[in-house]
Amino acid sequence: MEIKKNYELAPLTTFKVSGRAEFFVAVKNKRELLAALNWAEAAKLPVWFFSGGSNILFSGNQVKGLVIKISGERYSIKGRVIAAWAGTGLTKLAKAAGEQGLTGLEWAYGVPGSLGGAVRGNAGAYGSEIASAVTEAAAYDFKKNKFVKLTNRACRFGYRQSIFKQNKNLIILHVKLKLNSGEPAEIKNLAGANFHHRLATKPKQPSAGCIFKNLEYKNLLKANPALARELAAKGLVRGGKIGVGYLIDRLGLKGKTCGGAKVSQRHANFIVNTGKATAADIKSLINLIKKEIKNKHKINLEEEIQYFGN
Ligand SMILES: Cc1cc2nc3c(=O)[nH]c(=O)nc-3n(C[C@H](O)[C@H](O)[C@H](O)COP(=O)(O)OP(=O)(O)OC[C@H]3O[C@@H](n4cnc5c(N)ncnc54)[C@H](O)[C@@H]3O)c2cc1C
């Protein structure tokens, strides 16, 4: 385990936007994680952690303190239960589950993040989410210096929400998923269809996935009943949610640029890095979209991506 100084994080993220860690270390097990945390505590430095880097945007050019990447991939499958280290890739687990005839992760093929990141944000797609499969998450509370095990209920999952988003001192280490038995050919077909839909509809340039959370119909009914009813009449409410991309597109913001950042032409809820985008370019575009949506519809969009550092 080697602690590096002034380390460029761009290659470790899907946005590929520059951000330097004052100190950086990659850890692949509990022992290395504890050693890294002890090092930061002794040096009186703040700690930041990430894993797949597919849902983060740097708050500035430099992240002060120690940035820890949860890396390494390990999992085992016994019956219908998958137990995995948090750094394990979601797509890898979805593939392994499918090969064992386990259904429930077909939505996750092609999602670029880790299991830990997915549990923290209750990642999901195609009407499913990771919360339906989680039976237990083991985490380390680095402020209280203790290990905790949380049941599904204790994880307090909601739409792109969990206790791990509320309590930033909890680092997820291991997760147990319980899936259902299925027909391997059917699982493969569904996963393949989802994956091809993903390839066809999501931008190919670097991004961090959807920038904003979709709108929950029940909340929109309170905030802007006329808009809620209009979108419902157009058949745009799916699984109780309305895609924010539709509203961004309708405001004519597809293709809008700020420096090297651009609202994707393919999917308006994605901002892409056209080559030399800075975190500030992307943040300006996010603010512009929020402002225009607020002016037009009197609603506040909420970021799904996570700002990282300082
Ligand atoms: C092209 C593309 C498509 C995507 N499609 C989807 C999709 O369909 N559905 C969806 O939900 N998301 C999607 N995403 C977003 C992202 O891939 C997921 O949210 C993913 O689960 C995030 O995991 P990560 O490891 O990359 O998190 P990171 O980006 O590394 O981190 C995100 C946040 O989680 C925290 N975190 C990371 N690891 C841990 C841990 N072990 N314990 C506690 N906190 C942790 C970090 O501190 C940070 O705040 C997409 C992204 C891209 C680029």
C-alpha cells in the first residue's frame, strides 16, 4: 500500500475531469483501509473515499486530505446468496449471477460502478434497484472506529437514497445479496436487451450517468400540479417517476455547452466531457439547467451525482 502525493484522479473516474488528490491511496481489503484511515488520523487530514468513480464530480481542482479508492474485486456465491467486497464491479456481479441462474441483477449490466457505490446510492434501472437484493451491508464507521452490520431495513433505502448517504462516516465494506432462481437463458436475454438499450440510448462520451434524480410524481403533484397532470396525460409517468431528461430537452438545452462540458444530444439528463471539460464547466452547466427548470416550472432539480472533495 503506497500513499501517493498530488495524485491525478481523472483516469479513475468516468467523467475524466481533472482533480488532484493531496494524498491518494488504493485499498483492496479491510486491513489496508484501516491502515490508511490511521495514517490520515495521525496526519490530522480529512478523508474522502470512492470506488468506481462513476458518479462523482470534483468540487474543485484539488481534494485536500487523503483520498481512498476502495479497489479490488472479491465475491462468493452460495445458493442464492452473493457475498462481495464493496469494490467489486456491479456488472461483474450481474454476469456471475446470471451464469449461476440467479435473477434480479439484469438491470445492472453495463452500470460502470462498484457494489458499494451502488448500495450507497441505491442504484437502479429498468424499474429495479439494488435495494431489492441487499440482505446485509457491513460497514466501518471511521468516526466511531467501529464495524457495523446493517440489515436491509437498517439501510433505509429510498429512491437513490440510503443511510450511507446521510451518514458520510460509514464506509461499506461487504454486501450480501439474495437473488431468486431463474432460467439462465431468460436471464441472459433480459440482461442482453437491457444492455443493448443502454448502448443505444446513453452517450458514448465520458459522463457520470444521470446528472439529476428523476422527478417523483407524488412530489411533483404538490410542487406543480398542472405540470404533473400534463406529463401524466402524455404517458410520461413510469414506475411513479418522470424522466428529467424530457423537461431539459423541452427547454431546448440539448447540445448546450459550457467550456468543454455539453448537455448530451442523446440523453438530456447526461452532461458529457467533450475533451477538456473542467469540473467548473460542468458545475456551470448544472446550475444553468437548474435555473432554467426553476424559472419555467418552479421546481428544484436535485443532483444524482455526488460532489467530491472540500
Ligand atoms: C454511463 C453511465 C451509466 C450509468 N447508469 C446508471 C444507472 O443505470 N443507474 C444508476 O443508478 N446509476 C448509473 N450510473 C451511475 C453510477 O455508475 C452508479 O451510481 C454506481 O453505482 C456508482 O458506484 P461507484 O462505485 O462508481 O461510486 P463512486 O462514483 O466511486 O462514488 C459515488 C459516491 O459513493 C460513495 N461511495 C463509493 N464507494 C463507497 C463505499 N464502499 N461505501 C460508502 N460510500 C461509497 C463515494 O464517497 C461517493 O460519494 C451510471 C454512470 C455512468 C457513467
